[in-house]
Amino acid sequence: MASPRSPRGALAAGFAGASVVAAVTLAYASLIEPRLLRERRFRVGVPGLPPALEGLRITHLTDFHVGMSGTHGPTLRRAVAQARAWEPELVALTGDFVHGGRWEPEADLFRGLARAAPTFAVLGNHDLIASPAAADRIAAKLEAQGVRVLRNEHRVVSVRCERDLVVVAVDDPSLDRDDLPAAMVGLPALHDPRRPAILLGHAPEIVDEAPPSRFALTLAGHTHGGQIRISPFSRRTPLDLPMIAGGLDSPYARGTHLVDGNPLYVNAGLGVSGIPLRFLAPPEVAFFTLTGQIDASRDEDDPDRFLIKESNGRRD
């Protein structure tokens, strides 16, 4: 038997230690982190916002992946319950409701939420992947729950004292199904703070197509925050494992960004894709409160100037 102090003994001890660390990490990534639901809260600065819209609440959920092994159904239901408990005035759902392009009964999650607030959705690549007819069935199932599915179009929503909020939404940019010009037909070219516009797209690259400073907020998902993450940065770096979630090649890997004057938030989502693990990218539900104030101490190209963090929220 090799002595623990011999080279062979040290190598064996190191291998055993590494095996234990790998086993613990795998158990955490498969059994614990996918259940650690995080709340993210932001104030969205919209200079010139009418006082009647001050404090307007928007919540964002994405990437449910019902039907994928490793997606934790109770976490999905907790996220929807937390979104409803926050009493939002608008709800945004940005795609990948199911995993393989087939409707799953477990995705019937949104009736209560849609009754509580106007709820708008776009489809993701996994909703569209099977066939156009299958995508239409998924959209119809969501509509039956009261969710308004928008596909390269916009809606004007009356909120608070008949003030208007505009929701602009596109089909999935990652599959080149988006048509933002078509979605904006009939809207003025310039941003009007009296009538804030929210842009919804499954993949965050849609922000690159937006006119400068046009949207008060752009919401997207798709990347799962990296799903298996090593890098601490919101943009992709060589430390990120490529394509774990089918879209980490996006330059907007997670979190807050400011792109040509348009604030963007990339939500880490709720389910899993490809590999049934999450590591340093826990599932999340995001909450946004509109305000007329920005953080003027931040540089003009800093997303924190407009997306002002309130708290990382609790984990359940």
C-alpha cells in the first residue's frame, strides 16, 4: 500500500478529494439549485414618466421548459404564485413554455395570474421547434388560460386612470422569426414617456434591432443565465460553457444591459434545457417598478442608470 506521503499516495488522495467535490457539486446542481427560486427586483427609470404611472408594477417569467427532465414543477408553481402575490399590473412571459414543441398539461399554470393582471406572452424556440401547427396549438392553450400571445405585433394596454402602456412583442429572434418593424407598425418613431413601451422577445438579441432609446424596458430569456455558470459577468466570457442552454453564445448572457439607450433585462428563467443541471444560475422571477427617477450618478452607458437594483430578493 502506498504511503499517504508518497507521490502515489498523494495522487490517490487528490483523486479521491476531487471525486468527492465533483459528486457534491453534481448533487447540488441537480437537486438543490434548480429549486432555489430567487427574486430579482428593479426600479426602471423612465424620465418624464407621468405621476399616474409612478410605481407601476411589471413581473417577468420565462423559460419554463415543462416536459424537460430536470425541470422542477413545484418551482414553476411557486414562481407563478410569487408573481401573483406581488400584485403586478402587467405580466410578461417570454417563451419556452414547453420543451419539445408539444403541449404538456403541466403547463396549465397561468389562469390565476392572467385573471390578476393583463398577461402577455411570446413563444420561444422550444415552442416553435416542432411545427407551425404545434406552435399554434401551444399558443391556443395559453390563450385559453387568458394569456395574450403576441407574434410580431403590439397591444396598447389601459392601466391606471386610462393611461396607456404599449407592449411590443416578436416571435423568437433565435430562430429568425422576429419582425420588429411589423410589430411596431402604427407606433410613433420616438419614445413617449407618457406612453411607455415594453419590448418582449424570447432571445435578448432583439434589443439590437430596436431604434435608439425607444423602449422603457426590454425583457428576454433564452440563455438561462448560462445554466451552468462560472463567469461572474453579465456578458459572455470564455469562462462560460458554450451552448449549455442552447443560446449562451448571446453577448447578453444574463442580467442588466443598456444597448443603444434601451434598457434590457435577461432573466435566468425557471426550467432547464439540454442538461438537467443549474450551477450558479438559479431560477428566478423578476419584478420591475416604473419610476420617473434615474440614478444620475451612473454613467450614461451604465445599465444601472435606468435599471436600479432594489434587492436580490429571497431564495425559497
